[in-house]
Amino acid sequence: MRTMKAGPAGFVLIEALIALAVFAFGLLGLIGLQAISIRNSADAKHRADAAYFANQLVSQMWVDKANLANYAYRSTDTACNASTAVPTYDALNNWLRDLATSLPGITSDSTGSLKPQILLDTAPVTSTAVTVTICWRQNNEAAAHSHVVRAQINN
């Protein structure tokens, strides 16, 4: 008759299950890192776009100094608040329309979404201080992101 050898029966199966669990947790960690990387990459792109558009508007103001007062937008309101105001200056409308297609949470119509703010401090006679604040909101985020550019435009 055959006798059974006493020993650790099923030990290899338990080792394989533990190895599979460790591998699964590792994969979940990598998937989480990938999701964070994608979110941070999108955030960096939106910040770069905001900087580009703010600098573009300041450059446009430098070129169009004669109409500098027409660029003032929401000068009596705070930045990053919803507004139904629509600018009347065509160059600003075009810029705002392009901005709304690039950044999430901004609209150029009267739907009340986030709007940029352009402040003009015209106290000095020889120059004008310009502050451009661009606000946007990522998907599913309660807080708005903002980018502020301040420039001095000499007459």
C-alpha cells in the first residue's frame, strides 16, 4: 500500500495566490499613477494656454494703444465670478471667443460661466497698468484656477 507523505500540501498554490495579489496591487498602483499623470498633464496644458492668451491680449493692447480703454472688462466685479456681461469691443470679443474654445469652464456668451477680468488702471497720464485675470475650472472641480498677468503699457 501507498502511504501519504506528511508535508506542506498546497503551499505552492498559496504562494501563487499571494504573488497574484501583489501583482494586482502593483497594477492598481500603476493605473492610479497614470490617472494622476493625465490629470496633471491636462492642468499644465490649461495653465500654458491661459498664459498664452493673457500674453496675447497684452500684446494686442500694446499694438492698439489708441483703443486701450475699450479693453476694460468687468472692472467693477471680482475675477472668477459668473457674469452675463458681454464686451462691446470686437477685438476683445474675438479674443474671448478663442479663449472659451481653449479653456474649460469659460464662455463668451451670456450663460453665466466663468469670465476673465481685464482691469485698466488709467490714473497715470503717461502709462496704464493692465491686469488680466483668466479663470477656468477643470471638470468636476469646485475651485477655479486662475492666471494673472500684470503689465505696464506706456503711451
